[in-house]
Amino acid sequence: MRKIILIVLVVLAGACPVQAYPDKLFTSSGQIVAGESWYDIDIYDTDTPPPDHTIVDMFGGNVHHILSTYDASIINITGGSVYQLRTSNESIANIHACINLDVLEAKDNSVINLYTDDFTISSENGAFGYGYIEGTYYGITTDFFINFYDDTSYSHINIVPEPATFLLLGLGGLLLRKRK
């Protein structure tokens, strides 16, 4: 009888949800650098009005699971590896380069700025069936293929072209104006 009760308790304990907490929490500005390895990272802006816009710069390191941004926080990614980037509320993610970024999830009024000069975007297929974006980060030769987590994530992405593209667009506009 004791064995049966013990087995039932073990099974029930395995079925109970466990609250997961990040192993790195930013509530003020900071950095993630090469050699650091985290499972989850959460970035929050403080609730004190006006918001202080907590800014975290990721130059390297590894986030094995989810890097989440909340409130009016900002993450600048110029290196490292992140499995899933989740933005929400009014947060901003600037992605200049990220090795192995597999999943983007964007909610609320969050914005993801992706710096690329060559890309393809689709709102269909991908690992979750909601689309993907693939291309090359500008300034480096690193290719990316990023899946969208849900059907609204792609609408939060801004593609920021390389500076030379801005220059060509500006010159083209001037030439068109001059012709008139």
C-alpha cells in the first residue's frame, strides 16, 4: 500500500506546474558579454514614472531558452546566441547580429528592429506555421533564419537597411524631385 501511495505522490508531483524564474534579471541597465551563459533572462523597466528605459547591451554570451523584454526596456543585440526573443508592452529590441536566434515573439506595442540588407519574409510556414524571416545581417556575413512564434509577431518587425541603402534612396528621391 505504501508503494502505491508513493507512486501516486511521485506522479502527482511531476504533473504539478512549476513556476520558472529567470536566472538573470535586469531592472537597470547592464551588459551580457562573451563567456556568460544563462537559461532565461528577463529585462524590466522600473515602474517609477517617468520610465528610465532600462537598456541592456548584448555583445556575446548565450541565452539557452528565452530572453524577455517588458515595459519600456531596450535590448541591443550585437553578438551572442539567443534561442527565443520575446518582446512585450512598449519594449524595443535592436538586432544587429545574433548567432542562432531561432524564434521571435512580439506582443502588445513592442518593436523589433532587424538590421539587414538582404532578407526574405513570409507569414506562412516556419517551425510554428506562422512564418519566418531569413537573410544576412548587414556589415557581417552571418546568415539568419528566424521563426515567428505566433501570427502577430511579424507585424512588429521593422527592417532597417544598411546606411548605403538610405543614401541611395535619398539620392533617388532628389533626382525624382529635380526632374519635376
